[in-house]
Amino acid sequence: MAEAPYVIAMKNITKAFGDFKANENINLQVRRGEIHVLLGENGAGKSTLMNILSGLLAPTSGEILLNGKSVQITSPTVADELGIGMVHQHFMLIDAFTVAENIILGSEPIKNGVIDYKKAVKEIKELSERYHLSVDPEALVSNISVGMQQRAEILKILYRGADILIFDEPTAVLTPNEIDELMEIMRGLAAEGKSIILITHKLDEIKKVADRCTVIRRGKSIGTVNVADTTHQELADLMVGRAVSFHTKKEKAQPKEVVLSISNLVVKESRGIEAVKGFSLEVRAGEVVGIAGIDGNGQSELIQAITGLRKAESGTVTLNGEDITNKTPRQITETGVSHVPEDRHKYGLILDLSLAENLALQTYYREPNSRYGVLDYSYINSHARELIEEFDVRTVSELVPAKSLSGGNQQKAIIAREIDRNPDLLIVANPTRGLDVGAIEYIHKRLIEQRNQNKAVLIVSFELDEILNVSDRIVVIHGGKISGTVFPESTSEKELGLLMAGSSLEKAREELEKMKEGVENA
């Protein structure tokens, strides 16, 4: 008996932008009811390939087969009609609309010439129950969490009847709990016969949820492996093309003078509620201090207050003894602070400007970037080329707009710009979000280099393995306050998890001791 055809077969797909080939003769075959991972470095061509499958881009050459039949996917509308839907890394939702309004947009049910909103809400509730995607259809998108927004995006493509679901870096902005929930949702969808293509760099997630994995390197498909038969190390090495280290080598820190001092800081969030409550912390030259916590516990407001992006209600922030509380972002950066923001699009880049202009954003008004108020593009572009090479930013040239780069390469560009300024204090928020293991290895190495050059480094990350790998000291934040301070060599993810949930250090250790005794007595 002949084997059923693949639900999707992409054959010899090439996509050229001028002389640059983002995809070159790539082959991808996906089975019905499987979770298939597309793995590759930043800029390897994964999103380009999926944009072709979802109708956003046309291939230069190659063929796409759907259930064994050749198809022309000329637009997202055609993709919808063929049962292909994509959840993009940056959500495509309108904040001012309800969840239901976003889901039905473009596919509104009509009754007597008007939108039948009640019918839509009923259908969405039925879908959400069927696929365990708990979300309120009548809530405004602006009022729901990132995890809920993602569920709305999934419901949007299921509402249109998608059988093939593409997820582009779906866990990049989710909490650990939301990630677990999403993995469970994916398994449920696959069990229903849906085919899932997952773009991710996170090897733990691949091992947890995926059936097979196709590796792409520099625009070419390297091969497809069964995930159950492949180790983390083998996947990482396949992706990067060399042996990758998961642990950053570093000598024990030798902290020196205090660079950043925060005393009794109080910061309100956008609704006027206190998000940071009497927070005090010192960061010294020659150390990396990591801030761990579940998203929404005051980390964002804390970093924004330090860097001048948000007003502090009370308390002080000093840098090298100088009070920088509530100064402007430029005044603060000029005192020796570099900042890699958590939202690279909102605070890190001007997407329509060239990569070179973005690399000069912090210093464009000073020599040698400008002379007598006139930008020196000869220097700006040549210096950009140096940074692009040094930080391995994958791009066609320094003159392309920042929006044309992959998310990971946008992040590397921001890190290049901020480290290049030689700051006394480097603040990094989720520095490796959306980066592949090779890039993560490189960025962590650069952060430790900054520490070794007697810089103070403050890192906020939702990735506990990143916090444990890079930090010399870990401060856990819960409800805008410090719930505990620990050291990576003497703590664990379980202890950090209890502290993140609000336990005191004493209670967390008591709880861990009880758990240990329970295991021993079992």
C-alpha cells in the first residue's frame, strides 16, 4: 500500500532578492498530524520560507505540493483558502479591537447585511473550548496578556479553517508557564490531525514537543532528523555547522567599586499602580547582576526608570555617585549607560532607517559621526561595516533598512551599538530573545568580556538558564520587590521558581528540603 502523500512538500524552493539568495533549493516535507520544527541560525532563511508558504512572498523558483497536488500560493488569502495559517513572531492584532473583532476581521459572518457579532462570539467560544484556548472573545486586545494575544492569533487561523499552522518563534515573549500551556495546545492540535510547522531556536522546546526537525543553514536545507533520535548537542552543531558550547566559560568575578546604586525606588506602571515598590540594589564594576522574575513583576518599569524612559515617583538612582534620577535618556546615556531594551522595535531601532544609521543612533550628533552639525555618512557607513563584521550581523549590506533584518540580527545590531559605546554600566533586557544557540553563545561571551573589563552589567531575562549561565549574583523580583538574592553556584531553577512565585528565601529553602525528604522517603 502506497504511503499517503505529505500534507506539505516544498521542493527546491529558491527566493532571491537581487543577487542575494535567502533560500536556495530548499526542500521541506511535512506529514499530517506532526509537529515539524524548522531550525536554523538567525538569517538562515526560515521566516522567508514560511512567508512563501503563507503567501506573503512568491518563490523565485521551485514547487509547493499540498496533499500531493501542485499549488500556487499567490497571497495570504489563497493560503487561507488552502487551509494554511501563520502566527507571526510579532502579532498582527489591533489593540483597540476586541479579541472577537480581531479574529473575524476579513471573514465576518453577515446576517441581513450586517456583521453577526453574536454568532462570531459563539463560534469563537466553541473553538476555544475545543482546542483548550481559554480566552475572553469580548476582551479588548490592549487589556490582555501576551500569552492571551497569542491564543487569539491561533484562534484567528483556526476560525478560518487552517489545517496547517505555522508558528514563527511563538515562545519568544511568553513566561515559562505560558510556554508549557502553548506546548500542550500544540500537542492537542496535532492529535486532532493538524500539521504544525514550528520555527524556534530553543532546543529544549524542540525535544519536548517536536516529531521531526529540518535544519536550514545559510539559506540551504541541511537535512531532516527524527527529534527523538537526536541530542541537543547534535541539533545545535547541525544548525551552526560547528561544535557549540552551552556554558559560558568565566573566572570568578572580582567586584570592585559601586557603579549603579538604586535606593528605595518607587515606579508606577501606565495605569498609575505602583510596579516597583521601594527597590534598592547595588551593581559593582566587574560583576554581572541578573534580575529573575515572572514577566509583569516590575522588571520593565525598573529598567525604564533607570534609563530615563519612565519617571520614578520617589527614590534615587546614582551612577558612579552622580544622581541620574529622572534625567532624560540622552543625559543618562552620556553619563556612561548603555541599554539593550526588551522591545527592540519600540525602543531599540528605527525600522525604516538603514542599519548603518541605526548603529549610529546613540552618537550621530557627535564627532566622528557628524561635523559642524552635518552627518558624515562616509564614516557612519564604514564604522557600521566594522560592527557588522565584528558582531556577525547577517545582512546584505549596511545600507538596507533595519526592518529587513531577521529579529535575531536586529538584536545583534543593538548589542553591537551599545557595547561599542564602551559604557560603565551595560543594561540588557532579554538580550538573546529570538537568537539561535550560536548567537547566544557569542552574546554571553561578550557580556562576560564587558564584566572582565570592569564594566557593571545588569541583565534582566525570563530565561532562567541564561540568568544562571551569565550572572555572578541573582536578584529575584516579585511584586516590585526583591524576594531573594542568591548565587548561581548555590541555587537551582526550582529555588528560583519558588522565589519568583513570591516565597522568601527561607521559605523556599524549607520547601525544597521538604520536597527532598519526600523523594528520599518514597
